[in-house]
Amino acid sequence: MLKLLSILWNSFKMSLQELHNNRLRSSLSLIGIAFGIFCIIGVLATVDSLKQKVQTDIKALGSNTIYVDKWQYSGGPDYPWWKFVNRPIPKYSEVKFIKDKSSLAEFAAYTNSTNANLLFGNFQMNNISVNAISEDFNKIQNVDILTGRYLTDNEFLRGNPVVVIGYENAMQLFGNPARAVGKVVSFDGHHASIVGVIAKQGQSFVGSPFDYDHCIIVSYRYFASLYDVNSSNFNPAILVKAKDKVASTALVDELEGIMRQVRKLSPAQDDNFALNDINALSENTSGIFATLNIGGAVIALLSLVVGAFGVANIMFVTVRERTSQIGLKKAIGAKKRTILTEFLLESAFLCIIGGFVGLAFVWILATLLSFVLPFAISIAPSIIAVALVICVVLGVLSGIIPAFIAARMNPVEAIRSK
């Protein structure tokens, strides 16, 4: 163990000495390594952070949840919208039918929305989303309240004119969310009291039934008393959450039978509804991010290959400069594997140093971009470990030929060399 530690320490010192004695040559050679690691870590960290953001946004739609809608949520250039546009919209009465018939659903909720101008005193905000929800909605999607409270069961039941307002709306109308509670606002000529302010949510990449920061939330019964909810201008949806340990695929199968029953479809008729599985959406995004990682790795590989040739060149020159030292070591008893190990470790250390330089640049860039992008870029420990493994492997591959040359030298001829 002591001998191994001694070899490691000597190799590390030799690497630093090489960098010190040949600054320009070593620096130019390590640029390729640093840039390659910068590309790999940069791509992996950005894609991983974006993936975490998207997965969090998807979970916000409701874990293990099925959206019953007339629209299929899977998009793309060949999206057959003409097949869905004439389907009937989900109805509020269908929520009760699902609750009564389903043995796998834990909660079911109804949502609907429209846009309206929101007024308070002389201030007006245009095209604010007015979102109607039923009682179980916050048991499927978590609505965090910053100040005030959420809608009560009696307010849902009676359809009272009360609202919960989004954070950005409260900031623009009142300057401080705490001042919003108790104020009376109006939309489309209807007055309602603010009972709570939703905590700031931030931008979502996958969309949501609601933009919580720029909306007001009302009970569905209050909403239905103000608007013609059966109009085709609305796009409501039913959210159904599966019970614990119930697979979303099993719930989809059950819901298909229930929805066909409630809509009285014959066996020969196609479904006139869509069942959108949030878990399936999450799995699809994982595949997309895996493809992005592969593309970034291929780009970075080109730079790493260039850097590897640079490190190999350094090691060839180093072996030539230390030929007499190698001969002396072998003359006093150093074995081939010891010489081989020393040069391989030195090559690996050179790559690791270049890797740390690349990692430092990634950290600086990630810190700066986190202030600009709508999500924070973080470098996971697993990504750093991958980078170090790449550096070690690359260093060993770059130095293996020069190390073999050094290990196989004849000590007498090596000592005589100049």
C-alpha cells in the first residue's frame, strides 16, 4: 500500500512539474481535454437540470393521474386534430358517475376556464385566466397558498363569490400579496372577494390546466352560475387520480369502460374521449432527454480525441526527456510494471487536471445561466464522477504507448542517452 501511494504521489508531482516546466506546450495540449470535459459536463448538466424541471412540472399535473378530455395530449406534426375537434366536452355530471363506478380511482375533479379582464379600483389586467375547479382538485394537484386560505367545502357547495388569486396578479394589483386578502375584484362584471393568494409557481415547460401565477381560482358552481359551461368555447377536463399501488394503466382500462358506459357508446362506435396518462408523458420525455445526452456526448468526443492526441504527444516527449532517469531507475531495481504505472498515472493526472479546468468553466457558466434561464442548472455528483472516470480512462489510453516504451527500455542504453 505504501509503495502504491508513493507511486501515486511521485506521478502527481511529475505531472505538476511537466506543467510547470513546459507551460505553453502542456497548456495547449490540455485545452482539448478541458474543452471536451466542458462540453460533456455542460451538456449532461444542462439536460439533467432541464429533465428535472420538466419532470417536476409533469408531477405538478398530478402523479398517477389520468386526464379525461376530448383532446389527445400527444402532439407532433401529424396530430389529427380533426378527429378530436367535434367530440363532446367532458361534463361535470360525469365526475360523479366516475366516482360511483370506479373501484380504482381515489379522487376525481372537474376543471374549466375562460379569460376575462380583472379589475380592482382603477387598475385593470387583461386576459386573466378564470379557472373553475371542483372539490377534489387540490387533492390531485397541490395548490400552495402563500397568504390567506384555500376555498372551503361550503364555498364549493354553495358557489360563493370568492376567489384565490395568483401571485403575479396579486403583485401587480396590490404591490404585496399580503394586501390582496379581503379585497374585492371584478371580472366580466362579477364581483368576488379574495380569500387567498397562491404561492409563486414559476414558469412551466409542459403546460398545466392553469398558469397559477396569472390566474384566479373559483369554485365550479360559482363559475357555472356566470357562464354557459355547455358552450363549445370551453375546454374542460376531468382529472382522475388512482389509489395507492394502483397502476395508471389499470385505471385507464377501467375509465375507458366507464366513459363508454356514461356516454352510451355501442361496441361498434369509437371512443369519443381521450384518456391522457401523465405517467406515460413522463416516460416519453425521458427518452427525448436520453437522445439529447447521446448527441452531446458525440460532439464532445471529437474534442476529447484531439485532447488525447495532445496528451499522448506530451508523454512521448516526456519519455524522451527522462530516458536517462528511466535507465537509472531500472538499473537500481525498478521493475517494468513500476515504470509503466508511473507514466500511466502521470498521463491520467494530466487529463484529470484538464478535466478540473473544464469543470470549473462549466460551474461558472452554469451559475451565470441560472440567472437567465427559467430553471437552475446544477451539476450532479454523478456527472462529476462520470467526468473523472472519462479523464482517467482517456489518460490511460493516451499514455499507454509511451509508458510501454519507457517500461521496455534497456537500462544501459537508456543511461548512455543524452
